[in-house]
Amino acid sequence: MKCNRWCVGVLACLAAVWGLAAIASAKEETNDELVTLIVGFLGENDKDLRAVGLDQIRTEAKGEAATKQFAAQLPKLSADAQAGLCSALADRGDVAARPAVVELLRATSEEPVKVAAIGAVGALGDAQDLPLLVSFLSSDSKAEKSAARAALVRLRGKDALSAIVATLKQSNDAALRVALIEILTTRRALETMPDLFALAVDSNATVRAAAMTALGQLASPAEIPGMLDGVLKAEKGSEREAAEKAVALVCNRITDSAQRAVPLLAAIDKRNPSDRAVLLVTLGRVGGPAALEAIEAAIADPSLHEVGLQAICVWPDASVAPRLIEIFESEKEPEDRAPVLATLIRIAPLPDGRRNEERLALLKKVLGMCTRTEDQNVLLRRAKAIYSVDALRLAVPYLDQPANAQAACETVVELAHRRDVRDANKAEFTSALDKVIEISKDPTLVERANAYKAGKTWVKQ
């Protein structure tokens, strides 16, 4: 009986809300009776009834006066109801609720309420709320920090971007500056690229790296010359590699692969000789015929030979494989041959438009060039990227080689994961999987092998 009476009560309330909403929809301002009814729902302990009220706030109860009445309830509600109302007011989109939400955000100590209020300030606020939102970027709470990032991405108003940039310039906190750069990137704030170019040569390495990552996301090929300052400023090692990759990412936006290096080459040609030498590696990351011509000239120049080799060893595809094999055979010193072989191992199985047969043929050739077990195993593991029965046939003999067996097991199992390849060559896969089950030292590989052998799908737990 209680359930029936409750249901009847809810239905009656819904009917009243829908009837009043229909009347109010014809008016600019919501009927006071409807507002009173919705406010009553907000104070209910029953979540379903509260949800009815919140839905009306989002979609039906119109007008600034109603917004202010709803927002005025925030201090009177439970924490759960406060969070729900903040979310509904954010969806409502009426800035008249902003003062009450900001006041709640400053006053509450409840994390769920803070998170919801931060989101509402992002939806309803403007540049004046930037300091408050920025303060939560340093919060110990991951939820609050994440909400603040999302709110700053969403923050509207013509002055919001300039306020973010001003904060970025004034702050000495590297972590905060990085967060603000990431927010500008997510906002696709193209108008802030001049500021990002300046940050790409900042004195702080983490700030520089973040700015170059942002430029990699936002810049067009026309901005490549400015990005080269960031490459040259970056410290040699992982920072410079990341900066080079950011430039390559922009170059790759050029549809014609043969033309991707052209604007980069033009920008490099305007630099002094020492800078041009450093930037050759960036050119190698882009690839293409124009880049190869310049890098071949460097390889032939004794003073640039080493940097020329570095450049060709970061090539993005296997088009230079024949040339790399020539270099490997001509180089006499092991330290010069090692990076060339590592590059061949990396590019051999790349899915760069070649047929599986071509990829596998190069992989076999490179495998024959490997004299160290470590190199053989790296290449055997990379063979799993070539989804064909021929890749299986390459790996199977190595199951009987103790030094290579575990690497071969990984490749066999990964290839078996592809049902189309496995089912078309069931007998060969069954035999190989039996061997894996017998010799593998990895329990997960054995579990997968048993599943694939039984024709089942394996899902990582």
C-alpha cells in the first residue's frame, strides 16, 4: 500500500508540474506556483522527486527571477542536493545563478559539492572567476583539479583567454603554467600562438616542452619557422626529441607526403650553419625525397656525417631501408652500425602502406643481420605486427631456440589473437599454440594460448 500511495503521489506531482510548465511555456517568466513546487522538490529526501525538480530547472522553468529563486536554495540543501542543483543550474545556463554558486564554492568543504560548483562556475562565470578556478588547479583533490581544468576550458567571455594568458605570464609556478598551456590547447586558442612561441624558449624546461606540445597541436605549416627556435632551445635528449616530433606533427598536416619537408627545409636554409646541423634530425623525422636529398649531402660531408646518420636513423617509414642496409654494410665501427640496425628493426614491420609480404621480407633480411640475441628477440616480438600466417611461420622455428623461445611465444600468441588469421590456418596455429603452452614461462600467455586453441575470445581481466 505504501508503494501504491507513493506512486500515486509522484504521478500527481508530475501531472501538476507538467500542467504548470505548459502554462508557463507560453510566458517569458515562469509561473510562481511552478517555481514553488520545484523548490519543494529540491528539499525532498527522495532522490527521484529531486530529480523531477532538477529536470524542470534544466528545461522548463524559464526566467531570471526563477533562476535566482532556485539558486537561493543552495545554502539550505543537503550536500547531495547542493551538488545536483549546481549541475542543473550549469545546464540551465543562466548567469543569474553565478553569485550564489560562487558563494557556495567558497563556503563548502564537501568535495562533491566543490566539484559540481566548480563545473557550474565554468559554465556560468567569466574572466572575473579565473583566480578562483585557477586556485583549484593546485588542489590535493584529483576530482577538484580535474573539474577546474574542465571549467577553465569551458569558461566564456571575451576576456577569458587574455586572463588565462596573463596568469600564465605572471606565475612562477611551472606546474600551474603547464596546466594553463594545456588548457589553451584544449580550447584550441589559436590566437594565443604568439604567446606559445615565447613560452617555447622559456627558461623552464617543462614549460618549454608543454608549449612545443601545444604548438604541435595548434600550429599550421606556416608556423614551422617559429617552432624551430623551440627545437634549438630544447636540451639535447628527450626534450629535443619531443620538440622535433612536434614540428614533424605539423609538417604531416601537408597532404602530399612528398611536400611535407619543403617548408621545413626553407626555414632551415635561413639558419646559420651550426643551427642547420642541429635541425637536420628534425628534417629526418619528417622524411620524404626533399629531406633525403639534404641528409644524403650531410652524410657525404665528413664534418656532417655523424649528424646525417642521426637524421636518417629517425626516418618515419621504411622507404630508406635499402639505403640503411648499404650504410650498415659500409660502416666499420660497431658504434656506427648499432643505431642503423636499431632503425631497421624499428621500421621493418611498420604499417606504412607496404604489403605484408614486403614488410615480412624486410624483417627476415634484418633478422639475418642481427648477431646479438637481444636484437633478434626485439625483431621477433615486432613480427607480431604483421598479421599473416607467414609471420607465424617465421616465429615457429624460434620456439625451439632457448634464447629466442619466449619472444617467439609472444608473437605466436599475439598473431593467434586475430581470429581471421587463426581460423584460416587452424592446424598450424594449433601446433604452435601447443608448443607455447608447453614452454612459455608467462602464465598469461599460456592462458591466452589455451583460449585461442579452443576457439574462444580472450579478454584481459
